[in-house]
Amino acid sequence: MTTISKRIHYLAILGPSGGGKGTQADLLARRFHYHHLSVGAILRQEIAQGTANGKKLIGYVDRGLLVPDDLVATIFFRYVKQALRPGFILDGFPRTFGQSQLLQDFLSSLKISLELVVLLELSDEVIINRRRQAIAAGRRFQPGREDDQEQILRRRLYEYRENIKPIKNFYRRQGILVTIDGNRPINAIQEDIRKLIENGQ
Ligand code: AMP
């Protein structure tokens, strides 16, 4: 099995919800032995365990609202700190510009920094069609009317696009942002990211 790249130990994968970043992060984690830190999964775990922080999260996560930056960072960074060796892939963080600043400060306090940020770019139509197909195949995500769900999805995609702009500029200025066409098959996307990691970007 391939061992972790000598050059890239700390990366983040960003993209819209339903855009396949979790799948890509999972495959990369297996291939390169990264810790896969999925914010959504960590928050759900905190809720399931009924921790003090978990109780504060319920109203947000239940309604699909973004958790306030300070709260999500406090929870998430505990996991990041445990994942420095051999390296980590952040899945779903940062989602706001504020989070990108908190992350930078936190990582620099540990004397490390992100080396690569992969942004999966997908059109709204591709995401909405995938969601429709999943619903048609009987894989419902949430109870409720399908057209209501589609409205909610469109609103979230709009919010996502607004939030991602300053994050994208921030990492682009640092020279660590790579955008990848996410409207393609899983394997093609995986190969592109694998090459970036193996070539140290
Ligand atoms: P996900 O599994 O990525 O869809 O995330 C599930 C839920 O967790 C979201 O609907 C938000 O309520 C919350 N969440 C996940 N990531 C973040 C983040 N970076 N910032 C704030 N809230 C988040």
C-alpha cells in the first residue's frame, strides 16, 4: 500500500454538500493513511454521546443550520490536535471565512499549516439531479415533501456559494488552492487528487 506522501500531510477538501467530498476523503484516507476528520460526523457523534457541547449543537444540526464558528471550532480542533501523525484530511471545514481564520491561528499555534486545499466544484444542477435520483431510488435524506426539500437544497447551495468565495480567495492567495471538476466519476476525481498529493501539489 502507498504510504503517506512526504510532502503533503495536512489537507482539506471543500465542496458543496452532496458533492462527494466525504467519498473522496474516505478513499484518500485509506490510500494515504490520513485521519479523516469529517466535521458533520464529529458533530453527530457529540450529539449522540450527549456531551455538554453536544447539547448545544442540537438546534443547529437538526435544522441543517451552520453551527456558530466558535462552537464548531472548539469541538473540531480537539480532534485535529489528535490527528497530527501521520496527517489529516479535513472534510467540511472551514465552511465560513471566520472558520478559515480560526483554523489558521490554531494550526500555527501547533507550528503547522495546511499544505493543500482541494475545492470540488459542481454545478447546482448536478447536485440537485443526484439528489432527485437518490430520492427516486428510495434513499430519502429527510422526511418531508420533495419539492420543499429541493427548495431547501437550493437555498443551502446559494449560501454555500456565498460562503466559499472569501475562503477560496484566502487559500488562493496562499498558493495552496486547487479546484477540481467534481461533475465527473468518483475514480477520475480521486486520481486527480492522488496526483496532487503524490507530487506535493
Ligand atoms: P454534513 O454532514 O457536512 O452535512 O453536516 C451536518 C451538519 O453539521 C450541518 O448541517 C451543520 O449543521 C453542521 N456542520 C457541519 N460542518 C459545519 C461547519 N464547518 N460549520 C458549522 N456547522 C457545520
